[in-house]
Amino acid sequence: MALNMAALGGAGAGGASATQMPIDASKFPLPLPDWLAGNPLFTAGFGLGVMGAAMSVLTRSAALAEVAFRRQMLMSLEIPSKDYAYQWVMQWMVANRIHGSRHLGVETTYSKDAAGRQTAAFDFIPSTGRHWVRWRGNFILVERARETKTVDMSTGAPWETLTLTALSLRPHVFQDILAEAKQAALAREEGMTIIYQCYGHEWRPFGTPKRIRPFDSVVLDSGVSEQVFDDIQDFLRSHQWYLERGIPYRRGYLLHGPPGCGKTSFVSALAGRLGYNICVLNLGDPSMTDDRLAHMLAVVPPRCIVLLEDVDFAVSQQTPADPSGPYAGVTRASFSGLLNALDGVISTEERVVCMTTNHYHALPRALVRPGRVDLTVYVGLASKSQLKQMYLRFFPGEEDLSETFAAVCEDEGLSMAELQGYFMFFKNKPQEAVANIQAWLDERRKVHQESN
């Protein structure tokens, strides 16, 4: 019995020793030395735990090192699509052909002139996603992200963000990019007047920028142009004077007179001489409410003249809500809303407003009082001085003929638009312009008599 137990114990011991087979080192992800692969403690799982902990520490250390590297060695610039610099940088990348990827977006520039000729140009820009570009020896990561779930309610366009990432070894690289993009944008607008119109609750450029109209191309009566220009120049230089005396820093001008005499054209020429742009505010817009009117006057872009044309027809004393149509139930801008927006508690400062009207006497006194209208200018029918200046503008050097032309037309009550239309038929023929003026005036009188 003892022998059997001994034999059994020996067999058990022998069996136990027989089951301790050497570990297969090929099953580990990393090559192990023989002394480690044959270690019984390691094979029991302790070594595997140590290796797992070491790998976890290495992974965590690598992540921390990456974060530290990004914080210390990388810098990023985020530009939202609502910022002016967004379009500047995108146009700068187009102009410099910086896209650095085969995955591109396209911007199409289409134009059609008065003769019907059509032209189209295609510019490639980085599409949404990540792109590596190189500029002046700097490697820059350009990431263009587009929000798909939310859109700009005023334009319907999705929100976008442009993020530039570069090494911080050259900290001025972003300043250089923005400065170059801004300079290029201003160069495109140099010598141009941008016309803004309100879309939703923001001002947006309307059409392409227009060439600055020469100030002397709008011929007003003697001293009128200089009076307005000198007044607005004095206003722009007197910011501190207004602040010290607690006077709201804003200026209002009213140009009134018959149609076609150059009121709106003068505002355009005045903006060009000042280096300003024009914001055209249409008070007759059926979606223009009092709140929207006040908001639009509060967010006027810098260096802009706000133009309110035909203010006598735009707003009446009582404007009921539209009974039907897409603006049903919307109460349009009221007369009191206009007064408050121009000179009320909610009105803003640092603003120049020009209003035009063909019916000055139809305007309520509350609208034209000082504070809302600071300077009233009459732009009337052509005087003898204007007739002469207009003739000399089309036919320089013809002093004698200009005197003859002015004497014939002096009492005819011509508007500047009529004169310009007449001269267009005699572009380089000063003698014929004088010779045919009497017949043209006779025909004009006949048409007026028939229409009356």
C-alpha cells in the first residue's frame, strides 16, 4: 500500500514536472531573451502585467509629449467665416495658388457687360478638410471645417471655420499672412466705391465695386459741393470736440430738389472723394420693421455713408401690416421708428446719413429738425453757371461756345440728367451741340405741352 502511494506520489510528481513545458516566445508581440522567456515567474503572468503597465506608461507619455509639443512648438489661428479676414485669406490663397491638395473647391467669377459679352473665371481653393501648404519656407496646415447642422440665418450659408497651424519658431508668420491678405484686398478695392445693401440683419456688398466717381463730375450750383464737403470734413475732424461737450457724434444731410438734378450722384461722388463706401437703406422694403431698421443703422460698416433715397415716399405716418403675401402680419417700418433710429435713445453714433427727396415740403418738421438733419441743401435745375460748366466738361476749352449754349438754355428749366442725355448725341462735336440745341428745346416744349 505504501509502495503504491509512493508510486502514485512519484507519478504525480513526475507528471507535474512533465507539464512544465518551456514558453513559446514567438507568441509575444516583442522578441524576448531566452532567460526571460524561461523564467517561471514571468511565465506565471507577472512579467506580462509589468510589460502592460510599461506600455501604458509609454503610451501616456507619448500623448503628453504630443500635447506639450503642440503647446510649445505649434501655434494655430482660427478664422470664422463671419470675420472680414476669412474672405481676405481665402482670396489671398486663390491669388497665390496656395491649395496644397488634389481635393479642391472652386470659386467662379462671372460677369456680363452691357454688350452682352460673358466671361467666367475659375479659381481653386482648399476644400473642406486638412491640407498642407508651403509659403515662404513655412509648412502650414490648413484646415477648413464646415458646420452641417447649423447655417447663417441671414444668408442661408453654412458656418465655416478656417484654421491655420504652423511651427512657433516663426511667431510672425500669421501676422505676415494677414497683412499680405489685407493689403491685397485693399488693393482690389482701391479706387473703388463699394455699395452695401442689407440682407437679413447684416450689410453685404451689392454687385462689384464701382469706380470712384470724380467729385467734379457732378456739377452743382456755385459753392454747393464745396459747402457740403467742407462741412463733412469738419465733422470727421471733430470727434473729440463732440465727446467733450456731450453731443452725439453723428451728422445728417438732406438733399432736396427736382428729379434728375444730381442728388444721388453727388452722394456717390462725395463718398469717393472721402474714401468712403455707401450703404443703401431701402425703407420701402416690406420686411423692414422698426427693430430691423434700428439694428441696420447700428451695424453700419466703418467708413460708410448711409443713403436713404426718396425718404418722403418710403415711410408714412401710419404703416399697417401686410394683409397677405409672404410678409403677412409684418408691420413695416413706421415714421416714429425712423425718427428713433435717426436720433433717439436707440440711435448709434459715429454715423453719416444722407437723405434725398423730391418733395421737401411734404416732409414732417420732426424729421428735418437739427439733430436728424443738420444741413439741408437744395439741388435744383441747371443755372447758367451749371450750364456752362456742364458744356465745358464735355467739350473742354470751348469757352465761347459754352457762353452761347448757356445763354440759349438759361430759362428752360433743364435738369442735369437732360443735359447729359443731350450731350451724349454730340460726343466730339461741340459746334453741332450748339447748333442743334434750339431745335431740341422746341421739341422738348412740345412734348411737355402734350403731356400736360
